[in-house]
Amino acid sequence: MNPQDPSLLEIEWTDFATVKRWKDRLAKKSKKGSLSVSTWKNVKYHMSRFLKCSQLSPDELIEESLVDPEKGESRVKAYHTWLVQNGLDYNAAIIGAYGLIRGFYSHNKINTQDWSSPKTTPKKVEQTDSNYPLFVVNDENELDLNRSLLRDFLGYLNFRDRVIALCLLSTGLDDGDLLKLDVGFVNNSDSRHDRLFVIGYREKTLEPVKTFFSKEATKKLREYVKTERFDAKDKDPLFVTLLRERKRQFKLANNRSFKNSDYDELPAAKRLTNEILSQNFRKAAQNMGIPLQKKDQSPMRPKRLRKVFNDACDIARVVEGIKKVFMGKVDPANKEYSTKNREYLEIYYKHIEPFVTVYSEPVNESVKKLDDENKSLRDSVEELKQKQQADREFFIDYMDSQLKKMRETGYIPK
């Protein structure tokens, strides 16, 4: 095999016994029992480049490490350096070399436990995110949702994407799981409930998920179905591509702009994808004035909006097991709560809801505002009482002085 030939790298290296063993082990480790498309895509990306860098076949790499395990560690270190030199982000290179390629060795019975790996550098996205916090410290020195920032962001989204953003904020669902919902989820829900309730399994972890859509998100979601998906059937996708997005797809496929005469060739409306949603969120962030370079992650990305729900659970001091059932996270403690009914879980959700409500004032703020208004009214009444008392005392003193003068001048007998 000639590792310099990319076309051969994409074809031949997958037939080696060491790669087949690696692939088989990755599939067995997966909860689904099969290798996901995204994982295999990452394997192909890094393994083809690792072979090009090392100039050895997969079997040869394992054979030399069986003789001397430090050879494998040196290969991985050299690959990380090679990736950085060829333009890959430093942290991404660590993940590729010391995560994925190291796994190739360990799944082929090479002891990699003593291998050292470089520390990741602070990510640029962390700095960007800190410049646009989704929670801020309020006057009471407590964390509260950054509603002004979120309202600004939502104002640059179309109605469909605004609804999706509210759903991500208030449910803790992955964007992929949310986009897989059908119209029947909304149409077949009991209208007497002011919070939609979803039961399922998170695709990424296959963990059970039971969570709510906030009153705010539920109201907008029902409005969206009524106005945008009124003619859709229950099995149709809840969120589908818009006309302008379909025109963009036409332009990419045909390498020319869409014309009115092209309607017959226009792609049909299909289920909205994560990629299109992320692009729209990114564009909205740029329109609101957030400077983003081509490779920069947006602070208003879908996955970060999901994290709002995670943080809201912590701020509301919700039991960890409950939070993980709401979000479909892996934890043995989930079993205790995953069988709980809607009414039981809703009690906990009500504590979270004020911290994921964007437009309507949360309950605690409303109560505080009412208390402030009542206090202001009580102060005004007390001030009026004091003024009336002062006026009364002044009037009495004034009348006494006038009577005294009138007696002294003889107008009134003593």
C-alpha cells in the first residue's frame, strides 16, 4: 500500500484486521450496538491522515507497538504535531490524536494507560461565551436569566426558529431530538395542560427522557402549529424547511440563483436539519452585532441554549437525578426518577421554569414586583397620613393663636 495516495487510504486501510477489530469494538461499546455515522466519519478523517503521517499500514503500526509500546506513543505525539502544523486547531488535534487514534491502539490490546497527553488550551469559544453570558447576577446577588440578551437574539430569528429556541431553553432536549418530533406531538396533546410533556429516549445516550415545555414555549409551539403547520398530518415533521432555505438548497445544487420559472425543480419542504438551524442561529448572532470569524463558534448556538436548562436546574437546586431524567443524561440515579409520573415531575419543573422564561416575568420576579408596588403604596399612604397630621396640628396651632389675639384686642370676651 502507498499511504501517500489518498484514494487508496479511503479504500484499502478499512480492510486491515486491526481496523476491523477497532471498528467492531467501537460498535460493541455503543449503546445501540452499532457504529454511528458521525463516529465512523471521524475515524475515516483521522485514520487516513494518521497513515499518511506515519507511512505505515494499520497492522504495521500495531506490530511495532506490540514490540515496543512507546513507539505507539511517539507516533501519536508526532501525529498531533503534524495536525497542528497542517492547520488543525490545537485542542481538536488533541482529541483526534490522543482520543481517537489512541483508541485504535487500545482496542488492539496495546497498553496506553501510561501514555501522557498534552493539556488543552483555553478555548476561544469560552472567552466568546463569557462576553455574552446567558445568566447574569441580579440586584439580589443571585443568578438570573439574561433576558435582554436573549430577547435581542430571538428578535432576529424567524418565527419557527424563535419557537425552537424557546423549546431548547425550556426542555433541555438536544436540537437533534427536538427536530425529530412530529406534528402529532402537539396536535394530540391535551389542551387542558399548559405545559407540553414529552416522553422518549435521547438519541445520543439512549437514556430515558421525561421533560416539559415551559408555558411560554408551549403557547408559542401551539401557535406555530396552528399558523404554520395547520395543513400537516400527525406523522409529518413538526419543523420543516422554509421557502428561502429551499431556494438556497436549489442554488447550491444547481450552482445558480433560483428563478420563478424554477418552481417545478424546487426541493420539497423537508424536516429541518441541525445544520440549517445552526446556520440561522449564527446569522442572527451576527445581525445582533456579535463579531464572528469563519471558524468561530457562535455564543448563541443550539447546544449552548440547551445548557441554559442544565444551569437553571442547578440554580433552582433540583435533585441531580431529576435533572438527568429531564435531560436524558447517563446516571444510575436516573432509575429512581425515570418511572415517576407527570404530576410528580411537574412539581420539580415548576421550580426550574422561572429561570428559563424569556418573555413573561417569572413567578419570583412577579411576586417581588408586586411586593415592591405594595411597599411603595404603603409608604405613600403613610406619607399622606403624616402630612395630614402635620396639617391638622398646624391648623390647630393657627386657630389657637388667632383666638388669643382676638381676646387680647377685645373682639372676644376673655
